[in-house]
Amino acid sequence: MVHGRPFKRLVKRRVTAELADFLTFPTDSDLESYPEIGKPFRIKIASFLAKHALAPPPSSLFPQLVAWQIPFSVGDDGGSSVVCLDVVEEDVARSRSPYCDQCRVVGWSGNPVSAKRYHFIIKTDGEPIAGCNKPCAGCGDAVNMGDPRCKTCNHLMTAEDVEDWIYQQLESTTHLLHGVIHLNGYGHLLRVNGREGGSKILSGRHILNFWDCLCKVLGARKVSVMDVSKKNGMDFRLLHAVMKGHPWYGEWGYKFGAGSFSRTLDDYNAAVAYLSSMPLSFFRSQGRKPRSQLQDLISFYQSVSDHDLTTLRDIFLFIVSLIQEKCQSPLRVDEPPCKKLKVSDSKTSSSWTADERKHIEDAMFKVLRAVSVSTWISWRALKGAVCRAGAPELLDHCIRELHGKEAAPGLVVRTRVSGSGGIEYRLEPGSANTQTNTSVRIESMTSHLSEKRLLQDLKYFYQCMLQPETMVSHVAPACLDLAVTSATAILDCKQFIKDYQPQDPFLIWKDNTVNILCEVDLKEQSGDFSHNPPAEMLLLSPDATIADLKLEATRAFQEVYLIFRRYQIVELVGYSGVDESTQLKLLFGSTEFVRVRGKFQGKNALGKYRMERGVERWIVDCLCGAKDDDGERMLACDMCSIWQHTRCSDISDSEGVPVKFLCHRCRSWKSYNQCSGSEVHRIQTITKPLEAQHNGAAAVAL
């Protein structure tokens, strides 16, 4: 079943000039046209679809899935580029997957199962998700949804084939955008693919700007995202955190939500602060050890930068700024332009006297005069020839300023970038150019660095300085353990959340309503709930009474959550003696919070929809401190059935799960096959308190 509006409306309105602009949606006029501003998601989504959505062509979408399509123009030039947003309403009670894995791992697993989920999808091919054609399960050719058999291979299209295809559309990893919002306003950004993901006209930044505005318009409460993005083989959440102090999604207000392996916000902040401020001097050669490729590369970029590079953040920001100056850079797609970095707390030219600088320059001039005039000498060889003349920082500064200076009467220093990307020096006839600007010299030296070379160097620095598995042979032993721990901690933090709720939850742009934030008190009524469901905003007329509030609260919670389908509100906590005909404005004023209680009608009313985590009563109690599923790989002990991370049990992700596994507690007693009755009782005395502590927490092994 699909929305009942006629298909001819799609043909009539598919005129680019009449469509909203994807890049500027919503405009101020769009916002003013919404009478639902300040209302909850359950109300806004219906109005949004009625205002913007176009009915798709007839299809065989199942009753549990209702589809709409909203076309947008791209750009304000009235061109023909159109991007289509598919909105799929999923009836969770009839869905294949009633529980939400994203809610479970981000910390919302205790919320009741919402009655509906809304999928917001932009497909790469631009075709509607409920299109007229689908691939044949037999040969793969396109088959019209109305045809019972494939005309190519005569394969009979069964209802199961169609249903499989529909859910494959929802689970596809190729969509440019895929976000999900539950009817209670909690949502998840599942996928953003910009130009690297196949988009021809939209960057990842364009798509995320649109998603962020859409969540605001629809009144989303909180939206999570699992940041597992990679750029050229680098974990972008690690690289971006070192450069900017937060993940890429932090540009839109996403903040730390939940860490794997029991990582906390303090762990994340401490790790970011340590790595980003880690001095590059930790990678310099020590004593008489030969210089490594990493040390040479650090010195190279320090020599071509017009500012001192002293920390990891400095050098990564500088290289990325050079990449962004190149055309068609993969990092430029999703990164805003950044200015050349400025470092004010490092050692600058004013730290050395004029005599010290002149001494180094004279030594370098002497080396250049000693070689043939036509011979180029690399910066490494030149620096190595005068390495005993001064401190490494002073040598870097002087060699960076050497271009254009007069080394002898009629001879000046010239520089070039060699075919391998290194800077070379030699003397050429001419006079010193006193007007040469440092930034001009740096630009001339870096202009020959190709985008490919810069990306290679960025990845090399990442592997040597940030990647936990490969930094071991490059970081100084004194700080190696802390560096590895910090990088691992950042990689363990993947879940980020944005809170879209205003500071004042009662903010409504209407003066003729009584606004009540209503919470159902289930925790006190039943031990099956560890906490109450999220409160719902109720909008009532100015003369509404307590009886009206009970009816509206019952209706709202029945609409949002499946477990409340047979639930009736019977009392307001703290107002049990007040007559039901009493007007709310006499009790609360214009805004207020109220807690209500009720009762379930009939048996087994809670059922399987009590929590998003499902009904399995699995227990997580890992060595790292994790007490619930965090999305990482886990396995259960064959003796006590308690789940814990494979990584924490010294089983790498590349290894298979052992046939028999005993946790650290059970291994300390006896082997599984020789377990005595007293030891079984001992296991039970530990397991039972854990069951009570977790209150039925569930975990799923990936």
C-alpha cells in the first residue's frame, strides 16, 4: 500500500522552478509556513509529508512500508538538477526487525519500542525506492512490479522475493543519505556518502547540512551517528580529532555519546589533548643514530612552512591545508577551507641572535660554494653538512630562509623542488632580492608538490604517528605507551550524539495552548523497567481539564509506543485528590511538567516491545568495565554465560571464536569438564547478583 494521492501530482509538480532548493532548505519562508514549530516529531512528520511529499507510482510495497518521495532542486539557478528524498514509514509491529540495534549500542536500549520508524533516503541513482521495477531474483534483469514472472528467465516472482528486495533497499550501503527517526524523536544517521560515495553533484558537507536542517524542522530530539568513516585508508575520526579536537560530525554539533570498551568523555578528551599536543621532537633522531625517513620528512615540511611546526596538530593541519589548495582533493570535499596555521608559542626567529643566524648561513654558503655551480644539493645533504654548527631548530629556520640570499658577490641561492618532491639548492648568478616575501618563497617551493605526493605523506605520517599498530617503531620509548593508549582510546569512541531539543523544552510559538511535558511513571509501577520512557509533549486547549490531559496523554503514548496500545492513564502523580473537571491552567499555569500513572488492560500487555534491546536477558560484565552491549565483538563464557569483549579476552578480531571459552573468573577455579557441584554453586552466587545488577541487560555478539 502507498499514499493514496494520485500519481499525476508527481508529474505536475516535477518542475525544478517550483521545488525547494536542497542547498538552502529550509528558507525563512519555509519556517514561517510551519504552524507546528515547537511541536513534537509525531505531529510534525505528518504535516511535513502532507506539505512536501509526492505520491510514488503504484508499487507492491508491503503494508508495513509506506513510501513518499520529495524532489528538491540543486542550486538557485533554476537548472535541471534534481535530488529526490525518499521517506519510508515502517510499521514496526509488522517489521522483520522490530528492535533497533543503533539504540542498543548508543545507550537508548531501555526505551520502549516505537510504533513507527521513518527512513530518510537519498539513493545514488536517483530512482524512487518504491519504483515500478525491481531486479529479478533469478537473472537480475529489471522486472515490472506488476508482472508475476520475469520475461527473461520466466522466474516466478514470489511475495518473499519482493519483500527481500524491499528490505535490501533499506539496508543498502550505497545510499548518499540514510537516516532513521523513531516516532519518539530519537534517531540515527546511518550513512552519508558524498562525491567519494558516488554523488555527482553533492558533497558530504551538502548532505549533512541538509540532514541537520531536516532534523530541526521535524523536531527530532536526539540523533546518533557511528563514526567509522575512512579517508584514503585512514580512520578519519582519529585524524580529525587530532587536527580539530573533535570528529568531523562535531562541525554540526555532534558530541561524545558513548564509548566502546567503557571509554568515557574524560578518556576521549584526555587522549585528544595528548596526541594533538605531542611534540615533533619526540620523533627526532637521538644521539648518533642515523636519521630515519620520518625524521627527514618532518624536517622537510618544517623547512617549507612559513610557520613553526612543533606538534602533531601543527604538521597535520599544514599538510591538509596544502591538500585543500589542490583541485579535486578527496579531503577538500568534506573539509572547510582552513587558514595557514599560526603558532605563537614555539621557538621563532627572535629566539636566536643575529650572530647565531649569520654563523649558520655562512656555513651553508660555504658548502654551496664548494660544489659545482650547476650542481643541485638536497636540503638533507646541506643540513647534514652543517649539522654541528647549531641546534636543529636553528638549522631548520636558517635553511627555510635561505632562498634568494646572496652567498657571494654576484651569486644568490636558488631553490627548486626535485622530481621526488624534495627541495634542492644551488648558487646562480644574480643579486639578492630584498623584496622576496617568505610566503612567496614557500608557495614556490610547495607548488610543485602534487596532490598524490601530499596524500602519500599524510598517510605516512598517520601510520607513523597515529596508527596504534604501526607507531611502535617510530615514537620515542618514553612516550610510546601513552601515545598508543591515546590513539586506541580515540578509535574506541565511535558513537556521537546531537541533542536537538531547545534549552527551554516548553518553547511553543503559540499563545493559545497549554503545554504539558508528560512522563509515564512505569519504574515505580513495575520492576520490569529500569527507567521511565521519554516524556511526551502534550498540546492542550486553554480550557483543558485534568480529564482532557488523561485522554490526550493516553492517546499520545498509545500512538508513539507499541507497549501502550492497551494502556490507560488513570491518575496524575501528586494530584490524586483534585477533581477531574479542574482546568489545567489553574493548576500549572501555561507550562508545566507532570508525571502520570496508569494500567495495562489484559494479560501480557508488556510483551516483546518493552525495550529496544529485545527480550533476551543476556548479561555483559567485561574486564574493561562494560556492562552493556556497545556494538563491539563479544562472546559468552561456556560456564557462567556472561558476555565480554573478545579483545579484552586476548582474542583479536582476525581470530575465530574458540570452540570452548572460559572467562577469567571461571578459569581461576577449575576447567569446565572437572567442575564440581560446590564450584557450580560458587558460579551461581556470582551470576545471580549480576543478573539483578543488569536488570536483564542484553548483548549481541557481532
